[in-house]
Amino acid sequence: MYKQLTYWVCFVLVPALLGGSTATADLIAHWPLDGNYVDATGNGHDGTPLDDPKFVVDGEKGLVLEVDGSARVMVEDAPDLNFTASESVTMTVWVLYDPSLASSGWRSPCGKGRTAPGGDTSYLDTMYGFFVSPDNEWASNMGSLGGGVGPAVADEWHHFAFVQDGGRNENFYYINLEVVQSGAAANCSTPGRPFFIGASGSDTSPFEGFGGRISDVRIYNEALAGDALAATTIPLCLLYTSPNPRDLSTSRMPSSA
């Protein structure tokens, strides 16, 4: 069983949490999903709801997005959502899986590049996303990572993170801040293909729709680790009042999985 996390208080990222860090990362997209589909960074990656996703009040996390295997949010492709093998990226999300809402097949809480506009579901191995597998396991399809990593525990919040360090030729899949999968850096670039929340696609009909609740999706253009990765479990609702909300101190990647 993965460790349970209890970072529910809304904090500014205080120096005690990120002290001693030496680099900075840009938060290039952030969807809090607390009542709208807006990219809170101001970078313009706002989402478009499809098939009526709903916001519900969760007893632990407040207002969150709920999807039912059909409802989803589409974000148009943009250059800063695509990454080569030599570039770094961190994608994080809070997820609560509810199999009563989508009980079979591949199900994706978020990811980019699985489908193309017009309902094209042809597969590209350069996509990146989190999944529940047909065998009801947490699974990945991102960078060099793929396949199941353990049972998908229902009705509990889990924090997922995909971290690629292009300079060090490494990538990692974390669940609740524990490394569950690792490999070499790889191309995560699918130009022209949207990013989706609540499914892996598509714009014409639901494809690999997820069932459950989703909150606080983020994408950074740096490989976060240590205290900086732990900080992604904390809401940024107060950070956006600071002069430069997209700057986040980072620490180095783990030396091994």
C-alpha cells in the first residue's frame, strides 16, 4: 500500500520547505480544477469541457473535477507542452479512482498525445500520460515508461508525478512521492495533438475515459525532486499572489530509482 499523504492545507511555498535549492523551474500550465478549466499560470492553456464534466465538493480536497468515463476537458496543443528526450518536464496530478464511474479498459486521468483532432486514435509512442489498466492497475505510458506498477486503489486520493531529466537521461514515475518506475529519457512530443484531463481523448467522442475525481494538474519545464517535488502536493492558491508565481525552486533528481 502506498503511503497516504495529508497535505491539505493551502500554503505559500515557504523557505523552510525549499531552502537550499539552487535552480528555478517555470510552471508552464496549471489547472487547479476548483470550479473552472482555466490555466492559472496565465499562459493560455485553458481547457474546453466536453460531455459535461462536473465540479463536486470533496470531503478532503474541496471543489474538484468529477468525470464519468465520458466527460473530459481538452486543452489545445502548444509548443511548450511538447518535450524532446533532451528536455526536462514534470507533470503532477491528484487523482481519486472510482471504478463505478468507469470500470473497464484503459482509463486516463490526464495526458497528452494519445489522440489527434478529428477523432484520430492512431497510437504514437511519444505520448505521455497516467492510466488505469484493463487489469485495474496504476499504469504509465510516458517517455520510456510503460505498463502496470501495482493495484489501482479505489476511493482514496493519490498523487502522481512523471519526472523526466533530459540532461541526466532519466525519467521517473512517482506515486505519493515514491518511485514506482524508472527508465531513460525519451521523446514526449506530439505536435498537433491535444492534452486531455479526464480521458486520453478525443475531441469527437470519449476515448479511454477515466472515472473518478481529479484535482490540481501541473506541468513544469524542469525535473523536480526532493522538497520541490513534495511541494507539488500542496495547493498553490496563495502562490499566485506573489510577483512571479511561476518560479519554483528545485532540487536534483534522485541518483537512482
